[in-house]
Amino acid sequence: MPGHRWTAALALLVSLSSAGPTGAQSRGFEPNDLYRMQSIGDVQISPDGKLVLYTVIHRDRAERPDSRAWLWDVESGTTSQLGERSFSSPRWSPDGQWIAFFGSEAERPGLTVLRVEGRQAFFLAPAAWTNHPLPSTGESLAWSPDSNAIAFVSATAGPENDAADADPAVISRYLYKPTAGEGITRFNDNRRLHIFIADLRTKRVLQLTGGDYYEHSIDWSPNGEEILFVSNREPNPDRVFNYDIFAASVGGGTIRRLTRTNSTEYRPRWSPDGKRIAFQGAERDLTSSETTMEDTHIWLMDADGGNRREIGAAIDNRQEPPGWSADGKSLFFGVRERGSTRLYRLPVSGNGTEGDPELIHDQAGGVVSWSVSREGTLAYAASTPGDLSQLYLRRGSHAARLTSLNDPLLTERRVAEVEPFTFESSDGFEIEAFLTRPLDRAPGSKHPLIVKIHGGPHSQDGPSFDITAQAYAARGWATLKVNYRGSTGYGQAFADAVFGDQNGGEAKDVLEGVMAAMRRYPWIDPERLGIEGTSYGGQLTNWIITQTDRFKAAIPIAGISNLVSFNYMAYYHDYLRVEFGSYPHENGLMDRLWEISPLRHVAQVKTPTMLVHGENDNDVPIAEAEQFYIALKDVGVETVMVRYPREGHGVRETGHVVDLIERSMAWYEQHFSSQEPAPAETSTK
């Protein structure tokens, strides 16, 4: 039972978190408001449940957001910042006396430990990463059960020469391109990830694994004898993506292989008694290094790799990484459901499940991270339709929001309402969409609609706070997000419905969603429609403007225009195999890909188009925008191309995000009619 001081503090926080704004809200959000917004990132509760370690993501500079760590005292409700340094992956020691994290000292990146009592920090060991594509990695550090040592993942030089430094550069690897981002190199750095162990008392660092593979996603066994990890040990791992689970002996580095499947396993976690291992898993042998059509579910197996069984089958939706309760009787994990990410607890026994999954956090929005203490106190971060992610604490069935980082801004701004609705597609699918209402609607006024398409395609949109949609709402515009077929959160059959049919049924879902929205909301102006999307959403934007001229302006962001060239220029080359069932050179797929490429139909485009791309994008290389740009110019379509330096796939730097929102609004306004909605203080449906 919570103590009296915790109960009193919690009651106060509930009151504060549920209270409305105290000042007059005169207007909606502006793009520059993003500089003032903060959110909660990583959340880790101390083993005894008395302190919550959490990172706050700051966006107050034009560069990429950075995170700083704080401690919340559960009993007193007081907070304290752990210095001004940037924290990555902070983790408690089992005895609760230390916090380990990745940071830097004298510009050296590496493993740092901080003594909670006294707050002294010291640099323990250098650490490096690789630009090799490694999707869906898990934990990069793990404490020994006695709190005397830390296992961590770091990169070492690989067996090949670094092609980036050669003149000429001679390429032999299939995955020769790196993942994208700031400070990108031209080629794969060929460094391998291996497991190291640092001793806190002696400061000695031991390399535990080596060789030509990559090890990551680690967890130290409760008996201290082994470290779990994930690695791709296929004969040709560059071409065939397939993680399996292994265990390395701490004493001698001997490796046990625990799975040998054609499907992929992710993020394994020992049970508290060390007898079982929980992990994310799939069943199909078609898994891409970029995405997976199959929803990952939660699985269990014995410590020797036997008795493997799926325990998350009761929930037919994509499931996030698992974590154990301290007594080993339950697993916690997030689940994507109808535009939100909800947190579940699943009781487990030695033979499988016992009881039904329990929904822990069911608010609209998304659970970002979570952690549970020995006595069951749960700390987590979650977003809502009205705010970015904030910190929550739950004891028993009693939960409260602890932080309100954006309240100073939220008291000055009105948050536009996000309303879900469903419609039936022309071929019988139930499709869900989310409409952000414009602010200041007057009876009889007409308002523009911006269609904003999510990427993936195996992703989802929902009601979570979106600064772009809110800025549009303040302009008097509605925003429509359609979870077209192929989206996650609606079951496996719905995710599979896009197989072999890109730019087909899902594009129709988007267009039919626009028609459904206009029927539902007669105040939408059919003469002022805009369309935009990022990644796969950019591809659909490119495609849709070849099929209709109903949109007055379009903004494809990091979108594919030529499925053939994309396949051979991206850093991954197996994505289309997963989405279509074969490589492009097989079964006549090459011709099919060209036929459904937007570039093939560019002569039909009439919509003014602003192409947006990151210079360092290796997911969808910028040549996809360059091809479409020249083709649109040849056709005579009004078009511009906006290229953001240092950006990889999508736009991340705060200054660039703000600039893109402002440019987008200017582009739409330029091509909408001059009629604007009449201002009003009240809104009607």
C-alpha cells in the first residue's frame, strides 16, 4: 500500500494533471512553438520503487533534440536533474546504487556510471557504434546481478578494409551503404558490434565476443553466468535478414545457440528465476531488414531454447518488446491498437498463459517507454491527443500523471480536437481515420483539408499530439489521417491486405477516406484540398497525384517515385521481396514495379508539388526526389525541391521541422483560393 506522503502527493498531482488551463487561450499552435515543447523519453524506476529515472527530450535548439536525465522521488514528489550532460540508455544497477548510461567525456563517447548517493559520475570505458543497418535492436548495456560489472555493446574494426578511406573504393559487400543520418559516411564502416564487460571495481574491460558477426540486444542472466544476445548468423547475413538468440558464457565466452529458425527473434529477456526467456518473435521466413509485414508477438522458451511457444496470440496486433514482473508471473508489453499504443500485462506460467491479458494503460495516444519495480510500481511515459509524452506512475490500480512539462505553453494555446471515425471501403474493408478539426469555425464557413499519410506501410496514425496538424488547425485547416490497409493496429489480415498491391487498394482507401470525411463534415471545402506524406506516405502522395487532380497542392516527403531504382539504391534490398514475395528480377516483378511507379505515370500529374528530402537519406535515396522533380519539370508541372542537409530519412532537426511546417503552409496557401474561413469563437459540427 502506498504511504501517506505518496498518497497526498499523488492526489495533488491528479488534481494538477486534470485541471484545465488557467489563462486565456487566444490562439492555436504555431510552428515555432515546437522549440518550447518537451517530452519524456526513457523511463526507468529504481528496483525498490522509490525513485524514477527519466529523460526529458529538449527541442530548444535548431539541432536534433537532446535528452537530459532527471530523478523523481516517489515519496516526496520532488525532482532533481542529473547534470546538464546528455544521457542515452540510462539503467539502474540491481542494488539501486548506480546508474549506467552512454554519454561522453572530453568528446569521447562511452560508458559512464553515476553514483546515486552524491551524484558522482565517472567515465568507465569508451564505446562506439556502427553505421551498418541493424534494425530493431534491443538493450545495449546490462548490469551483472551483483551490481559489480556492466556488459555493453561496442563496435570494433571489421575484417574488411574501410572502403570509405580507399582511393579507389572497391566494394564487395551486399550491404555496402550505411544507415543514414548526421555525419554520414559514403559507405558501410564495416565495424562489427561485440559484447564487452567492464568491472566497476578494477575498471578493467574484457571483450567477450568477437569475429565477423554483430551481437546486440543483451541481457545478463540472474545467476550471473551468461549473457543473452541476438545475432544474424545466416551464411549470407547481408542478403538474408534473420536474427537468432544466443547466450555467451561470462567466464569463457563460450556461445550457446538457443534458436535456429527461419523466422526472426528480437529483444530477449531472462525471467527473474533464469528458467525462461521471453522475446518478440515472428513465424514467417519473409522478414526484411527494413520492415516486416508480419506483426511481432510475444513468445516464451525455456533457458535451453526448448518448449518454444507463442503466448501473445490472444491479441491479434503488433506487440512491442516484453519485460518481466519481479515475481516472474507476468509479462508487460505494448500493443498497437487502432492508432494508439496501449500497455498490457499478461499472466504467464511455466506451460503458457493463465488468465486473460490485462489492459494497464488504455488512453488514446501512445505508451513510449515503461519500467516496473520489484514491488510492482509501474512508471511509464505516454502521449495524449493534447500533449507530447509525459511521465505516469501506477501503484495497484491507481495511476497518475506526474509531469506537465508543456503546461506553460498549453495555457497559452488551444489544442484542436482529434476525432476518429470509420468508413467502409469500396471492396468491404473497415477503415479508420482521424480528423483534426480546424479552430475558429463559424456557422456556414468552409475550410481546407490536408490529407497527411503515414509511412511504413506497416505503421499507424492516431490521435497523439501532432504539431503539424495543430499548426494547420490554427490556420483554419482540417487534417485527415487514414489508416489504410497494410497499417498495423487492426490485426494481421488487415496488415497483409497490402501484399503484392502497393499503390493499389491502400491508395484507394486514402481517396475514399477523403470522400467519407467530406460527407461527414460538410464544412470541408472540396476546392481546397492538399495532400502530403512521409516515406511510404510520400510514395502514396506521388502516386495519388498521378491518378487524380483533385488536390490543389502536394508535398511528398522522402517518397519513392521509381520502385525499380529505389530497390537497387537503398541501403536495404530485401524490402520488396517481403512486400511482393520475390526479388524484382523474379516472376516478372520488374515490369510490375515499373507499372505501379509514380514516375511511369508522371505525364498525368497536374498538381503543384513541393518535393522534400534529406540529403543523407539511404532508406529512400534523394535520387527518388531528383527523378520526379525533373520529370515534373518536363511535364510542365509547377514544382520545387527542398533538400535538407544532415537529414537522413525524414526530418529530425527542430529547426528543419519548423521550417518544413512553415514552408508547407506557404505552399498550400499559394495554391488555395483566397477565400478564408470567417473567424469565430465557437465551433459547430
